[in-house]
Amino acid sequence: KQWYQRRVRGSSDDATRPLIFYKQQHEYLLEEVGRMKGVRETLEQSLREKERNEHVYVSEIAQLGQENRRLARNRSRESANMEYLKNVMVRYLILANGSERRQVLSAILTVLQLTADEMQQVKHKLSPGWLG
């Protein structure tokens, strides 16, 4: 009789063992699904933030491109101004006529874009009548 009871009990334990394992696995998988949903939400938020930032970066890139083109134009202008100034200086140095030198000096001062203080210093050093 004891053997039979152990056998019945044993068989009942054997029958419930897979159910217990299934239940544990089911609970584990439910927890894992919950964690994965949290990870997915975090990743989706991160993606949305990156997409928002992308618009900012694209706008900044466009602005920097415009600034780069503006600086390139300025550099080109400065190069042209420097070439013009060089030619005017050479002309100034080889001219003997005072009237022509005054005109060339006026062009030089215009290209140099002197401040009012610098212009006063130049006028002070030049003889009267040179700058008009």
C-alpha cells in the first residue's frame, strides 16, 4: 500500500513537474517581454530625439555652407583688393607728377579703409594740399 501511495504521489509529482516548469518559463518570458517593451520604448524615444536633432544639424550644415561661401567670396575680394593695391602702389612709386600722385594716394587710402584717427595721422605727416 505504501508503495502504491508513493507511486501515485510520485506520478502526481511527475505529472505536475512539467506544469511547474511551464509556469516558471511562462512567468520568465512574461518578465522578459516586459523588459523588452521597456527597451523598445527607450530606443524609440532615442530615435525620435535623434530625428529631431537631425533637423537641427541639417539646418546648421546649410548655414555653415552659406557662411563658407560668403567667406570664400570675401577672400576672393580681398585677393582682388590686394592685387589692386599692389598695382596702385607700384604706380604711386613710379609717378613723378605731384597731381597724379595725389590721385593715386587717394585711391590707396580708400583701399586701405583707414580709420579717422589713422587718416588724421597721415594728413599730419603729409605736406599741406596733398589730400585736398
